[in-house]
Amino acid sequence: MENTLPNCPNCNSEYTYEDGSLFVCPMCNHEWTKESEAEATAASMVKDANGNILNNGDNVSVIKDLKVKGASNVIKQGTKVKGIKLVDPEDGHDIDCKIPGFGQLGLKSEFVKK
């Protein structure tokens, strides 16, 4: 039988169990609800400007001209970006990608569309 329970969000232990309406981690004693698990999953989804869910490896297009700090030119609207990588939004940029003519950059998902 495969374990369908989520890993602990606190310590990432795979030994979680259900206790009524709670998930419990025996390793760190962290408890959370099924609703908070669903909210965390929904919050971790990255969506483009049109509300489409983005995944690693997707191809996207830039929806408006973007100024790049330290560069004299801009990323033009309609620029195609291939093979994006989703990352934790440290400074608001939740996409890592390579843009022709600019190199490796971080983008905000609100400025791209699938």
C-alpha cells in the first residue's frame, strides 16, 4: 500500500498519520489540518498573467516590455522563453529562465503567459 499522506511541512518526514481532522508528524510533533494542507498546495502553484498554472519546462511569452537593471535595452513584448524553471520567490521573481540576448534571468510570473 502506498502512503498517500503528505510529508510533514515542518521537517519533511514521510511518517505522518491522520488523527481525526489533523495530520500529525511523529518525528517533530507538528500538527496541521487538511484545509491548511490544501491552502499550502494552492499557494505554491505559480500562475501566469491569465491564471494558467505554470510548470517546470513550460514555454512562455513576455506580455509587456520589461526593463532589465544594468542593461541598456529591454525585453520586448512577445519574447519567447523556453524551458522555464519555477523557484521560490525570494525577491518576487518566481521563474528562472534563459532569455536570448540577456542570459540567465529571474522573471515574475505576472509578466508572462503560457
